[in-house]
Amino acid sequence: MAISIPMPVLSAGMTEAAVARWLKAEGDSIARGEAIAEVETDKATLELEAEADGVLGRILAPAGTTVAVNAAIALLLAPGETLPAETPAPAPVVALPPPANESVRIFASPLARRVARDTGVALEGLTGSGPRGRIVRRDVEAARPASIPAPLPVAAPVAAAPAPVPVAPEAPPPAPATPAYGGPHARIPHTAMRRAIARRLSESKRTIPHFYLSSDLELDALLALRATLNERLAGEGKLSVNDFIVKAAALALRQVPDANAVWTDDAVLRLEDVDVCVAVATDGGLITPVVRHADAKGLAGISRDVKDLAARARAGSLKPEEYQGGGFTISNLGMYGVGRFAAIINPPQSCILAVGAAERKPVVHGDAVEIRTIMTVTLSVDHRSVDGAVGARFLAALKTIVEEPLRLML
């Protein structure tokens, strides 16, 4: 008999995902473990693999549909089997409730329904230009009267508004609403990833008692070692300063394990593994892939991992296990010329290190003033799980390792 293919839970806390693209069509044979669709979460686009052999009998959630986890997105048939007379209803689309008088299901995207509600455009009678005739945002905007402006951004879906009261023919058209912030602007709808980032960082800043510790690191010896190693690595990729900082932070965490901690309501978890997250900017927002066992890897291994993870993060092809977990995060804005900044903790971690630009500055050594290359780092700390003295010991260990970089080779 036909079995349902559900929307799987692909990451912790996931409640919904979108079917980005079907890789198989109805009637195609499927082998167990074969990719049948691409699913877009708030972090990445992942391949959905078949859990059994069979034939893709019916697609219930076309490309572009946002579906709750565990809801059916397709039917899988055994070879030679046909669909029963009655098949399950299509997977529930995560969207606003339809108008009360809607007796026929209107196939429209969640965003199209929201724009239609905000602008008073009726979905009935619209011709969809999306996959399988689905009504999408551009269809609603094309049908919007010229006198009605595009809707303002909203934080979350709300109940459907009642139908607008018809205006008598002789009445003048309503004046367009003026955005609260005024002036010309581009409207960029929130993506699932952007909403997730906003939710997590708001929660972090609101609930975590941050405190901050800064230290100036002299980089001259590290830069000299980097130049020597890069000469020997000719053609095998170059080591960046950030690679050295990731390794140094990992060794400092091994020396000060109390900083490698996670806060929970029941206990502080001191982590055995040193897994360092590296913040990567993508078109959709910030993501923090994890360099596993960074303390045990060489500089070249860390460099390869960071380059690979960053490239796949920007392409949206990371696997959940590659961006979930980790006990410590590094955020580096030095390449943008930022001298100093404080980062927001990535919960449930306890620490994040903000790395600034390397700058030539006068430094007092003994009775002499010398010009040295200085990098300022700022450690943001969760005071619930890591005390000030622990944070200070971590920064002291980091400073020693960075300023005596041969320790990185031991």
C-alpha cells in the first residue's frame, strides 16, 4: 500500500521547512538512500533521501511549499502498485488561515496570502505563475490597485483581516499610507534564516547577563611564523591570521576548560571536546559552522576546514551536524577594518571572541617605545556559567599562545 513521505526534522528546534526543489517526478523509480528533493530550512538547503525503494506516486507538497515537520509531502508506492481511489490530502501549508467564505482551496504561497490580506486583493480569480499554477507574491502585487502601497514588514503572521468595505463609485480613492520611516525604500521580506537569527540573538541579549573583557595581542611573531609557513605551503593554500586565532583559542580552552562551558537550567556543562564555531557572513545572514576537535588539528587542517565550511555555508549546503553544537565561537571583523567590537553570545554557549583588525601602534617595552602590530580581542561572557576570573585566565592564556606562536606547533 502507498506510504507517506513526511517532512523530516532536519535540525534541533525545527518546526517547518520548505520544499525547495523536487529531484524526482511522479512515476520515477526511487532507490533507498537516493536524494528525491531539496529541503530549505532556516540555515541551509539539504537533500532529502528516500528511506525505502519504490515509485514516487504523488507529490503532495510542490516546490515552494512550506510544510510543518512530520506532515506528508509525497506518497511512495511499491513497484507495480497504483494509487488508491482516495489519497491523503495535500500536506498542510504553513500559512495564514483562509478567509471564512473560502469554500474552495486556493493554492497560494504564505507570502502571497499575507500580501493579499494587507492590500485587500482577493485571491479568487487570480492566475498563479508559480510552480503548478501556485499564486505567488508577484501575482498578488500585479493585481493590486495602483492606489494601494506595498504592505509594511510584519514580524509574524496574524489572523486574516475581514474583507474591505466597498467604496462607492463617486468616492475618491483612499490616499496611500505613508511608511512610518518615510522616504523611498526597498522592501526586503524576512527569510526563515533571518527570522531565526533575530529570534536567537534577541533571546541572547535579553536573557544572558553579558560581560566583556578585552586584551591587546602583539602579532609580530605570529605574522613572521605565518609568512615562513606560507612560503613552505606554496600551492597548497595559504594560512590566514584567523586560522592561527582559531588554533590559539582552542589551545587556550584546553588550558582553561571552565571557559568551554554551556549553560542549562539544571547544570553548567563543561565540555570535553574543544569544538570551535567560526562566524561566516552569508547573503541570508550569519551562520556558525563548527571546526571539530580544533585543539587536536594542525594549522593546515584548521585552514582547510574553515575554507570548506565557509564556502558551503555561503552556498547553503551545510549539513545540520556541521553548524549545530560547538562550545565556543569566534567572530572576526578585522578584515573589514573594525578595530574593536563586542559580539552577542551564541546560546547555549558561554563565550564568544570578537577579533578586530591588526594595526601598527606604538607600544612601551621597558623604557623604549616600539612600533608593534596589535590586535584587540574582546571576550563576551555569560556570567551565569563563567566567572570573570575564568574569562580573564582564558584571555591571558590566549595572549601567551598568540605572542609565543611556536606553542601552536607543539
